[in-house]
Amino acid sequence: MKKILIVSNGVIGRHFIQRVIGTHTSENRYYIVHPETEAGYEGYNPARFTFFNFDPTSYYKISAVLKTDFTQAMLAMEDKVELEETIKNIRLLKPSIRIIALDFWNSKSANDGIEWVNMQEVLVLNLIDSLPNIPVIAQNIGLGQGEIMEVIVPFGSSFVYRHIGAIEQKNWRIAAIYRNRQLILPSDQKMIQPNDLLVLVGEPNVLKSIYRAIKRELGQFPAPFGSKLYLYIDMAHETPKIMFELVRRSMYIQNKLKKPLLIKIVNPSHIENLQQIKSCGREGVEIEIVYDPYVDEDMIINDIKKHHIGLFLVSQAMFARDTLRKKLYKGKVPVLKLANRSFSTLTESVVILGEKSHVEHISTTVFDVASQLGFNLQLIDYVTEERDNITQAIEHFTNLATIFSKSIKVVKTEENPIRFLCESENFLQCLPFTEKMFENPLKRFLATDPDILYTKLDSYHQLFIPTQI
């Protein structure tokens, strides 16, 4: 049993003792020095609490108590002179004892060996915790460095109506859910509701990103991935016709999303073509030309970070190159692969629901893109024997459609969804950007997963959305 000395006075000291009495633990034994006697407290266990009523600044009196082998001493005293004298007495009698003290005067020193609890900081933190849109970080649990956080899920959040199992939790976890003042232990099948309070555990920097993602609402794309659009043109591998179409379609998308567009041109040739592209410059559109014949392959990753890129636009031919595709995957940025067909005439965005799909990971981005570009949203329900995941995904999309007032159409088909879509004229396919896209050709040839077979719809516009936040 650990023996703890508490020296206190004033209202805060009395309240602290009353809270200690209410802890109901049998592991600690408390020795309390306080102006009031035990008669002033109710419900305490005499076997665990011993009260002393004397002046703690008296070396003679406190020395009698300190003959006990204490684990630590806790001081909650409102008079600075009395506190300093008490610490001096304790240190003379017990030089190595751990001392924790309240600091009302912001006078703590890093070299005095005291563990100060600054009252000004405590008050400010409690006031901050009451502000909306500020994460609540546990101060007295764990390390107190932000590895435990509370977040209230707003009505328009990207996390609303998502199943726990469909949220990729890398270096963080949803440890608990509080709903209507009731604790819910999370499981893969549990669905997050508006106004749920989530208790998150993980690396502090990761939790900051998760907090921003939970608070994000529609109409912000390409946020949270970035704030700019980026068109990549390699003149050594594109025909003039394709280049001009890429520029025209990118500027159309830029106008719809109302975000800055950076056009990056490498391996420049054909001065006339270059001049024609440069003449397309306008407000919100920047053109950057790299004349170096030896383009650094890491340039793309560096540009994504440097310019805070949120959407990468690239041609069908360039995206087919493994090296470029792997760079983009590493960059964790959505990629819009523009095919050789009209984009301005699109009216439909399409999501294929597969057996082991990651569509819930990308659902909010899909809704956001469809909303900003004015597209209808269509789900292709590939009817298979395994229905659990697909049913959950449809439920998830239906709930989001209600929140964001966006209608969706669910098309059930027993036919191969790739073959089914090939009969359509024009659409934007939205799909997760995962490692599946780097499967070896033989495995891809034998696959039935629609996410792996994305190349079968290569002649259509496709939006690849990272599944990690």
C-alpha cells in the first residue's frame, strides 16, 4: 500500500481532499495535514485516512509525521510563504521524496525538483476545452501530450454514418464512442452518428490530422489533401492535340472547383506549341516550365509538398507508366486521369461496389466531387454471394446522400460491372487509390476485383482517391 502525504488549506485544498475521499481505492493510505479536522469530511474510511490539524510550517510538528515512509507529498496551499516554508521543511527531512505542488503564482522553476501544477494553465485549458472546433486533449491521462483526444462529430462531417471497420486507423484508434451520455465500445459494424463524441488514441501529430478530417464538411475539395490543382505534361510523350485537350479540360475543372491551377511542363519542345499553352494563362492559372533535360523523378513528390497540391491531373498515357503511378501513390494525393474524351459533357460519377471494397474510405470525397462538378452519383452493385460489405456500403452512401441532399442511384447487376459500364457513353469512375493497382500482370489478368481491373475502363475518365488521411 502506498502512503501519501497531503498538505492543504483553503477552498481548493478542501475540495481536493473531498475528491480523494470519493475515489474509493484501497491501494493508497493518506495522511492529511489540514486546518480542519476529520469531522469536516463525510464518508471517509478511517483505515485509509489519518488527519492532522497543525501548522505545516512548524518543523518540529511536521517532522513527527514525516517519520512515516511516504511515496510522495502533495501540497495544495494558497499562501505562497507557507508553501515555501513547508517545502523547505519536507526537503530537510526527506530530500528525495517526490513533491507535487499547486502553483497559484506562476512561479515554478525548472531546477527546484518540484512537480508544479500551474493553476493558470489548468484554468486556461479548461476554458479552451469549452470552445467549439477545438480538440479536447487529455491532460492527466497517459503522457498528456495529445495522444488521447476527444472529438465531437458534427452533422456534416466526413465521418458521419461511416462504419468503424471502414475507417483506416493507422497509428491511431477509435477507443470509445459516447452517444446520448452512453458508452459504446467500438466494433467494425458500429456506425458513427452525428454528435457522437469519439475518444481517439494515437500519435499526437496523427490525431491532429484526424481531428481536421472529422471536422471537414463538403464543398472543400481538394481539401484536406491540398489546396491547388496540378496538371503534369511531359512534351516528350504527348502529342500536341492531347496537350491542348489536357490544358482545356484542366482549366474547365479549375473553373468548377475555384482553386488555383499549376501547369507543369517538362521536356519542352516545339516552341509554337509551348507559346500556345502559355497564352492560356489567366488569373488562377500558373504555368511552370522545366528546361532541364534530366528531370528529377522526385520532382513530383517535392512539388506536391511545396505547392500543397490537392488534385493531380495527368493524361491516360502518362498514368499508365508504373514509375509515375508509384510516385503519385507515394504522394497520397487524388489523381484525375483524363482520358481522350470530353469532360465538360459528363453528368455522372460512378462507384463500383466490390466484395472487399474500400469505397467507404473515399465516400465523402466522392460526394464532394460530385457536388462541386454537378454530377449525379451512381453505385454499381455487383451482385455476389458475399453481401455483407456491399450492404453496409450502400447503407453508408444512402445516409450520406440524406445528409448532403444528394440523390444516388443504385444499379444492381449480375453482369461483370466492367462490361456493364463499357456499354455506357461517358462517366467519371471514382475508385480507391490502393496498392492493388500495382499487382503483377498475371495476377491482374486472373482477378475479379473491380479495383484491380481499373485498366479495363482506361478509356474513361477516372478519379483515384487515397484511402489514407
